[in-house]
Amino acid sequence: MIKGVILMNDKGKPRLVKFYDYHPAEKQQELIRRLYAVLSSRAENVSNFVKVDSLFGSDARLVYKTYATLHILFIFDSSENELAMLDLMQVFVETMDKCFSNVRELDIVFNFNKVHAILDEIILGGQVLETSSSEVVKAVEEISKMERAANSIMAVPSITGWQSR
Amino acid sequence: MNPFSSGTRLRDMIRAIRACKTAAEERGVVRKECAAIRAAISENDQDYRHRNLAKLMFIHMLGYPTHFGQMECLKLIASPGFPEKRIGYLGLMLLLDERQEVLMLVTNSIKQDLNHTNQYIVGLALCALGNIGSAEMARDLAPEVERLLKFRDPNVRKKAALCSIRIIKKVPDLAENFINPAAALLSEKHHGVLITGVQLCIDLCKVSTEALEYFRKKCTDGLVKLTRDLANSPYAPEYDVSGITDPFLQIRLLRLLRALGQDDADASDAMNDILAQVATKTESNKNAGNAILYECVAAIMSVEDNGGLRVLAINILGRFLSNRDNNIRYVALNMLMKALAVDSQAVQRHQTTILECVKDSDPSIRKRAVELVYLLVNESNVKPMTKELIEYLEASDPEFRGDLTAKICSIVEKFSPEKIWYIDQMLKVLSEAGTDVKDEVWHSLIVVMTNASNLHGYAVRSLYRAVQATGEQETLVRVAVWCIGEYGDMLVNDAGRLDIEEPLTVTESDAVDVVETSFKSHSFDLTTRAMCLIALLKLSSRFPSCSQRINDIIVQHKGSFVLELQQRAIEFNSIIDRHQNIRPSLVERMPILDEATHSGRKGGAVPAAVSTSQGVSVNLPNGVAKPSAAPLVDLLDLSSDDVPAPSSSGGDFLQDLLGVDLAPVSSQSGTNQAQKSGTDVLLDLLSIGTPPANSIPSTTQASPSNFDTKSPVDLLDRMSSPSAPSVQVSTTAGSSPMLDLLNGFPSSPPIAVTEGNGPAYPSMVAFESSSLKLTFNFSKQPGNPQTTLIEASFTNKSQEVLTNFIFQAAVPKFLQLHLDPASGNMLPANSNGSITQKLKLTNSQHGKKSLVMRIRIAYKVNDKDVLEQGQVNNFPRDL
């Protein structure tokens, strides 16, 4: 299963943190710090896979990709196909791209709960839920429609204003 | 409206936090926000509840405590609106700290939402349950989830399928309820439902053998057909990833097939064709296609044996290795490592490609490749493989060398067909990467060399050449120096030359040059330099013509600031200068080192304490003087059975040289009884500079025979006496046990029990040396049995007057000592007068322990400082 999805910037600031195993808040911060240490010590032009058994227990692997200032990390165990994880990451990024039209780090910072909504349509409980980005976009659009229809107080962060900063 | 929470919007808070320049500033902003949110919570503010919770999620992501917001999640979840519920569930998944009471409270809300008419709200509830559901929740909500597997909307069905996985993982007993609904999902048309359904089946197989059997029987054929349809299906834009139809689903299907085929011949048979088809037909120029191939290979490796398929699979991995994508090479190496256990023959065929990967530009791939190569090597391919690896060692970058060197050494050691090849390869490794080599490696090289008696000459000459070529690699130098010390004569006279060798002319002085250069090099550590010193001593005997030159080198180091070197220089200088007669036997060749003992030691087994010469009745533990000297002692570790000792005293002498920790024991037969009760007393006394563990056996087993005046200890004592004062100065702080041997050994006084008539206790000679005699007279204060009054009287037996006479005494903790001033500080010669000094000793363990004392006497003879030390433990009992 997938153990966690983390987005962080190139300075190690977490931008989105989702663990599918329970970790106390302090442990989460510690893991983020150590993952950042792993990433920042990686050379360029090397494979995207890192063994992280020391952080997440036996068989844990990390696949990461860097998009401009943003690192995307998937942590998973041996029951997942490493190469497929790379493709899944691509699906996630494509979906964000569609939703924010050319996603940037700032979109994620200010709309982190919307990114959570996207992620929850792709991965549930550490398992792959949907791999078609158009299906995910459709689902997320339904949700934003629902939020508009609910006509709640507009000062509230709703999923409507995707582009807002 | 609440005055606290009306302040900032989420966006403003994020902006404020981002504007912070320091961590302290950030903490300040967060503290203010948290205070406002807490206030809002206690006011039960409804309007801004979900905005506050959204803020809390952001704050939580930054690592600040947010536990106070947990109950807010429950309130939001219970509220009717969709946006509130969405934020509530999101908060629940992120902020929850597994407190059961919170989960219990939320169970009912989730149950209601699972039955909600709005399918999106159902979806939210399923998502939360699938992410954080506990075992209790799983039991309570399983019926709802099971029902939702048949929900009309596919988006709900797929979420329900993954939610079921959480449920059966938490409560495996519930698995059987899900077998039939899961099988039904396999006939779905909707891609998302199918992929989650297949995943549910995979997890059911893991937790329940019943499910595994069921799917094997009922679903194998269906799954095979599904996979085939998918592999053959035309272009489907929706689920297409770079030209491959729905790779995710294909991968999931292969994974389920693998679970079904494992350990089941029938199921494996049924899927052989489709596995072969996927393995041959899948496009391999894109990551998606390779992911499928990779999964297919994993499936082929796991299902029941089909030779042809496995070769096909391993060939796919072989192709992966030459792929340009690092990731693909990386996974291929991982998989090959697993495949090696299944079919090593097929893997061996890709040897060349694997060796290429050792040179990969990506360090993580190189590391994997070296591990794989290590597993691939066997007796038949060790030579070419090692050649490749050593060649690569030259080009490898520094971080990688340690790993690579360790593996090469281990391969060479394990599979070397002959010793000469072993020696050759190790020399290459040492010359190339000697600094990265671990101690065991060069230790065992030496062991192998000593065992190959026909190669001694060859080895020493090769080492000589290697050091001439590259004298910088420390371990190479160590081995070379050791060998030159041992086999220097063979280097010079070209003895035992093999046909393959070029003739080599080395003069005696050339050989000494090598050792001297290494000795004087500042880049080498103590071990190397100490080894050089020993080699020089050995050469001084092997090459009489260089003896004087060597002695000069050694003498230069008598003043070395490094204790180890200083001490050895002094000892060796004495040997060369004054003990020519024993030198040849001292520096004889090392006995052949036992390979079994050595490899046992390497494996971490502690060898049994090496016993000392049988001729001596004492069993001295072969202690190691200092950790830094350990490798040396290891090498020189003579078990004296093999030592060609000229005499028993010579044997002892050797051991002294080798750092045998001879505890200063001054036991006399007369005090044996005292010792039995006072071993720990002695330990107290000896605790300075003497590892206590070592002194126990030696004290209890000591017999007087060792300490007659002709004992080797005294020999050394006298030998080094001219330089003793300087040694003393430099080592008082961390005095090594060796020093006790060099100067501080008390000569044992004869047991002289003087029959006195006055006092209740006879007076005794507490200490006697060639120039001094110390007598104790005892008396007791009436009514105070613990206290003993001692009158010490010193007489000078020598011909010279002793001046500046100072007597000092030390006692263990259970005694209290009071020293009165002495009657004078000058002792006339020829026992012509005496100094007396009164001591008061209080024994807090009176009746249990006897008195014991360590003494130190300093004086001047002819303006020269003399120091005598000793230990008095022949006090009468019951004092």
C-alpha cells in the first residue's frame, strides 16, 4: 500500500502532508525533515527510487519527482509496483495541472485543502482509487458544484475559487 | 459576530505566515491564530467553524499542536451542509490522534452519512472510514460498506471497495462476508470499480486462505480473459497512458494472477499463455509499458515453474539493464537479485550487462549492481569478474570505493582458486584502495601469506615492487613492512623465485630504506609506525650490515612523544645494544598463523585466552596494553606453544615485548593467607594502570619462583634503568602496565620474621633493595584494636650517603594512614645510622582484612634522583 504522499518545496517546507499510516504529529515532522535530508543529498540524474526502510519500516520505498521548486514524494511498500507509482504521480500532477491550469507551488500553498480533495479522489486508504485524471477532475468539479449549491458563507474556503490566491 | 474569529481569512493567515522571516516570528503568528481559534471554539462560534478548522489543518501541517480542534471536526461532520461536512471529514483524517473516544463519537455520524441520500456525502464518509477506520468502526460499519459495494453510482462502489480493504485488514474475520461481493466486482465494466475490485481481491487473498481458494477456482479463467482483452484492446483514450491501455489495471490484474498462481500448478498453467503474451507483446519504450513488463516478470517468477517463461522473464530484465532510464535499470537489478534464487543460470547469462551497471553514473544503481555481482560470483567466474571489478576500482569515485573494495575483498577471499592469485588480487586492491580496506582484510592477507611457505619470497618481492610504485596506501605499506621484516632475507637474495617473476635486485639497505621511509612518514598512523619499528628490529638481525644504521634510527625515537614508540624504541635499542646473544632467537620468523583461529576471530568469536609458555608455572593472561596497540598485539599474538623460546625466561621476555600485561605481583609464601582474604585489597592497590581483570588470576596463581632476582623482569629493570626517570615523567598520568616492568618492580623481600621480645607483634622487614632496608615495628594502643602504630626505620646498606630522603605510603580505602614527620632526610652509608618515621594506621575492616601498603622512597645518591617503589603485604595478620 501507499504509506504517504508528501509535497514539499525545495527548502523542505511541507506543502501537503498525507500519511495513510498513523503517525503522531511530532513523528510526522521528524519524517518530513529526514525525507528532506534524503532528497537534498541525492545527486542529479539518478534514479527516482530510494530505499527508506530506516524511516518507514521494512520494504518501504520512496519515489520522488521534482517539478520546479516542488518535490513530490510517494512512500509505499513492496506491494506496489515502483514504475506504476511513477505513473500515478504523473496522474496526480496532471490532475492538479488541469484544476489549477498550470499548477505552481503557490496554488498548492493557498489551496491545500483543495489539493487534499484531489488526492482523496486518487488514493483512498493507501490504495489506488482512480487513475484517470479526467475522472478525477470530473469528481472534483462535482464537489465544487455541491459547495456552490450549498451557498454557504462565501468567506469560507470553498472549493469554488480554484484560482484564488 | 465573534470579535476574535472575524479577523483573518485562511488566505490572510497563510500570507502572514509566509511573510515571517524567522521561526520565532512564525511561532508568534501561529500562537495568535491559535488563541483566536480556541476562543472561537469556546464561544461555540458556528459561522467560522470550518474556516477555523481549515486554518488548523494548515497549522498542523507546519508541525504545531492542534489537538484542541478535534472536537470541532465532529461538530462539522454532524452539521447538515456539504462544505462543512467536507472540511470536517478532511480535518478528521488529518488532525485525529487515534484517540478512541473521538473515533467512537464519530462512528454514528459516519453511519448516518453512509446512508445519506447525497452520494457525495456517502463518498466523504467512505473516504474517512477507509483512511482512519479503527477495528471497532470496521465491525460496526461493515454491513453498510458491504451494501454500498452494490450502490448504483460507480464512484461510490469503488470507494466502498477500498473501504472494504481497510475493514478486512482491521478485522480479518470479516473477510468471508466480502468474498462474494468482491468476485462480483470483477465482472464490472467500469474501470475504476474494476481496479479497486481487483485490489480488494488481492487483499482478501492475503488475509484469508478461503478467499484465495475461492478466487483460484472461480475467477482465474475470468481474470485471464480480462487481462487478455485488455492487452489486445484497441486504443481507449480515457485510460490510456502513453499508448498503453490502462496500465494500472493491467498491473493490478497481473498482481492478482500472481497471488493465485503462487504454489498452485493448475492456476499457474491457466495463466502461462497470457503471461507469455504480455511479456512478449507489451511495448517497452515507455515507462507505462515497462511497468507492466516488470509486473509480468514478477508474476512469472512467483508462479509455478515454467522454464521457458522464466528465461523470457530474465531476458526482459536483461533488456531493462541497458535501458536509458535509471529507474528501469534500478528495478531490474532489484528483481534480478530475487530472480537469482529462482534461476541463477539464466541470470548468469546477463553477467556482462550487470558488470556494466557497476560502472553506472547513478550511485544507487552501482551499489545495487555490486551487490548483485557479489551474489553472482562463483568458483568458475571469479577470475574474470574480479578482473573487471578491480579495473573499475581504478576509475571509481571515492564514495563508492569503500563498498566496492569490501565486496572485491570478500569475493577474492571466498572464491580464490589458488593462493598466488589471492595474493596478487589483494595487492592490486591494496595498491589501488588501501585506505578503504578494513583491518580484517589485511590481517587475513598476512595470515594467508604466512601459510603459503612457497610464496614467501614471491609475496615479499611483489609487495616491495608495489610499495615502490605506490607508497601512499597505508594498509599496503603495513603488509609490506610486515613482510619485509619477516622475509627480508628472501627479498635480498631472491630466494624461492617463481618462473613467472622478473628477477629483482634489492640490497639490504634498499629494504631498510622502504621501512625507514614509511616509519618516518607523517601520513601514517601509530600502528603502521610501530610495525615499522618491529620490522627494523627484525631486519637488524637479518641484515647484520645494517644493524648499526637501524640502531641509529631506533635511538632517534627513544624520545618520541608517542608512548608506544618511545617504549618500543627503548626496548629494541637495549636488545640491539646489549643483548646480541638473545636477539636472533627473539626476532625469529613468526610461526605460521593459524587460519582457523584467525577466521574465527574475524567472525567476531573471541579466541580463548592465549596461554603462555608451559615452562612457567604462572598462567599470565595475555592482556592487551592499550586499544591502539590492539592490531599489533593481534599480529604478534604468539601463543607460546609455537614460540621457539631459548629459555623460559626468554619466553617471558618476549611476552614483555609484546605487551603482555604482567601485573606487578609481589606475593610471598608467607602472605598467601592474607592474599586470599585480600584479593580485592590488592586490586585496589593495583588499580592504577593495571586492568584489574588481568591481575586477579595472576595474583592468586603467582608463585615465588618467578620473582627471584634472575627473573626476566629484573633483567629489564636493570636494562632500562638509565632512562627510567624520563619514562617516569612522561607516563605518570596514564602509566601503562609495561612501566611496572621497566622500573617499578619491587624485589621481593625474604620473609624475615624477626623474633622481637617487647611488642606483641614481631617487627618485620617491609622492604629491602640493594641499597635500602625498611623495618616496621608494631605496637597497639590499648583499647583500640583497629589502630596500629608503626615505627618505620630505614637503613642504608650502600656505600654512598643518601640525601633528600623522602618516604611516602599509600593505602586502600578501608585503611586510614597518618604519617608523622621523619626523624631526618639523610641516611649515612654502610648501615651507619637510620631514619625513623612513625605511622598510624586505622583498619576499618579490622579482623576481616589485613593491612596492606604501597610505598615509594625517593632520595639522591651522588646528586642523582633515585626512586624506589614497593608494596608491603606481609603484615602480620590481625593488625
